[in-house]
Amino acid sequence: MALKCHNIFALLLLVVNLSLHGNAADQNNRLAASFIFGDSLVDAGNNNYLSTLSKANVPPNGIDFKASGGNPTGRFTNGRTISDVVGEELGQPNYALPYLAPNTTGKAILNGVNYASGGGGILNATGSLFVNRLGMDIQIDYFNITRKQIDKLLGESEAREYIMQKSLFSIIVGSNDFLNNYLLPFVSTGVRVSQDPDAFVGDMINHFRIQLYRLFQLDARKFVISNVAPIGCIPYQRIINELNDDDCVDLANNLATQYNARLKDLVNELNDNLPGGTFVLANVYDLVSELIINYHKYGFTTASKACCGIGSGGQVAGLIPCVPTSSLCSDRDKHVFWDQYHPSEAANIILAKKLIDGDKRYISPMNLRQLWDL
Ligand SMILES: *[C@@H]1O[C@H](CO)[C@@H](O)[C@H](O)[C@H]1NC(C)=O
Ligand SMILES: *[C@@H]1O[C@H](CO)[C@@H](O)[C@H](O)[C@H]1NC(C)=O
Ligand SMILES: *[C@@H]1O[C@H](CO)[C@@H](O)[C@H](O)[C@H]1NC(C)=O
């Protein structure tokens, strides 16, 4: 009898001990920092500080962004970006601040930093028609600067652990390499004339590999890398090619598909060759296709017409897609697209949630919650 009591007591102690330990682990596992790289899909205001044609710091952009009271922030959408939603869902206390914002200094950088820039791409020449933008090479140079600041704030060894264990590295890039480079040969260097799609995609992949190795050298370990969306289906492409509502531009979609196949191989290669690193592929192509095809199932009324800036489009109108003089729809959460290029907040929320808890069709080899719990 005494023995039995003793056992129960021990068991109780064990249970208490386990649950305390569990709580501590939860605390430790909270997303501490989010480092975001890429283009206008996740730019949170860097382009506000550049002289560039690619800007979103005018109304009605941001009209549904609660943290700014509906004022524009430089985000190319009506509310939160995919990365904003992912950060919130994984328990990040604040949104990652844009690298170029003057108040992105001191302890604020411990939330993470956003380097993404509208018009930016993997290749340095991408987006030159906007005059200015941050390409991936420069974004990583900037992270290298942040990395040293974190050493100063935390000390070298804690900083290393912070970056390796508690930081998520999100990269959404590639669309502009097609839309604002390869498919616009007359403004860039005429690559399309001289390079077949295979060679161009090969160039992109080789550059991207180097960029990801550099981040790994700087202690990044948990990566989520997005493939390129069905860019042939964005309203801009439908308008300039004068397509019907349900049609998409094959050339643009084929380029994206070709790149995405090579990207998948690259991600597998990095998981094999960089031990300790976890590279997760976000299949944004299939996710966005699903939203476009089955839009009514997700509560949208259109996947072909942009909410802001409906019009005849064209080269120049397409550069600055949503401005105060644009027409604005009244049911913003019923549109898949906010402007001619970018998803609405309603679409971003669906996309983010699928990346966090979705299955291997959309996020592999694991979803973001599993990546987080590693
Ligand atoms: C930095 O400035 C931006 C824009 O003025 C503001 O939205 C943000 O809250 C500020 N962040 C901090 C940490 O002060
Ligand atoms: C990339 O472009 C920037 C200017 O935007 C230039 O300073 C830099 O040297 C270029 N890098 C490469 C590798 O060409
Ligand atoms: C980071 O910057 C230092 C110079 O401060 C340079 O030596 C190093 O190569 C850079 N690292 C990467 C990965 O770019």
C-alpha cells in the first residue's frame, strides 16, 4: 500500500514535471524573428525609401491594414501580406520592419527584418524599368549588416542560436524575373532575344543557389521558399494580352512551371547538401491556381478582375497599379486580386493558412508549423 502511494506520488511529480517542461518548450519555440526576402508580394515598405516607380505608399493601398489605421504602409495590397499573416499565426509579437525604415534599429530588429522590395528579383537586372528596387544580392548584403547588429545586441553565441533556432527565413521571389525582365526584352538587355527559356531559368536557379548558400553561411537554417505563382493568370497579363476572363497566358505560365520544376530540384539538393538546414518549398503556384479556379468555393466573386485600378492597363498604367484615382471595388474581400498583380488580403489569409497547416501538396516536406516546432 505504501509502495503504491509512493508510486502515485512519483507519477504526479512526473506529470507536473512534464507539463512544466512542455510549457517551457512552448515558450522557447515561439517565433522570435522573421526575416523576409523577395518582391512586392511581401514588401512591407522598403520601396517608400527608394526613388522608384514601384511604390504602394498611396491610398487606397493599406485601406484594410489595421496596424496603420487603414493608411498606406508600402504594402502592395489592401491589408496584410502572406508574411504578416504567417508571423501572426506563429506567435510573432510584431511585424518585421522594413530594413530601410529609419526606426529599424536597436532591439526592434530582434523581431526580424523585412528586405523585400517591389520590382526586385533573383537576377540583378530584374526590375530595372522601375529605376530602383532591391534585388536579392543586395537584400542579402543588407541581412549581413543586420547579422552583425544582432551579434552586438545578443553576443555572438546567443545571436547564432537566435538565428539558427528561433528565426524563420521566408523568400518569395522570381515573378519579376519573368514579368519585369524576360518578358520585357526591350527594357532590359534583350535576354529573351538571345536566351532560350531553359538557359534563362538555369541562370535564375544558379544565382538563387548562391544566394541561399550565402544565407546559410550567415546561420539561416529554417527556410521557406516560394515558387512562382501562375503569373499568366494575373489581371495585368490578361489585360495586355486581351484575354477572356477564364483564359491565362500560356507563355508566362509555362515559364513559371519550368522554373518551379528546377526550384523543386534545388530545394531537394539543398536539403541533402546542407546538413542542419531545412528548406521547405511553398507551392504557391498550385495554391493560387486553386483559388483562381475554385474562387467561388472560397467565398470570392471574381478571380479575374482586380479590386483596385480596373482599367485598360497597358505598359505604363501597369507599373503603378493602384493609385488614388483608380476605381475601387466595394467588396474587397470578394476579390482574389487587389490590383493587377497582387492578391487581396482575403486571398493572402487563405494562402498563409494553407502554408502553416496545409498538406504536402502545398507545402513540403513539412508545413510551417512543423518547421517551427523542429
Ligand atoms: C516605425 O515607423 C513606422 C512608420 O512610421 C511605424 O509604423 C512603426 O510602428 C514604427 N516601429 C517602431 C518599432 O517604432
Ligand atoms: C547589381 O546592381 C547594383 C546596382 O543596382 C550594382 O551596384 C551591383 O554591382 C550589381 N551586382 C552585380 C553582381 O552585378
Ligand atoms: C558578410 O560581410 C563580410 C564583410 O563585413 C564579408 O567578409 C562576408 O563575406 C559577407 N558574408 C556573406 C555571406 O555575404
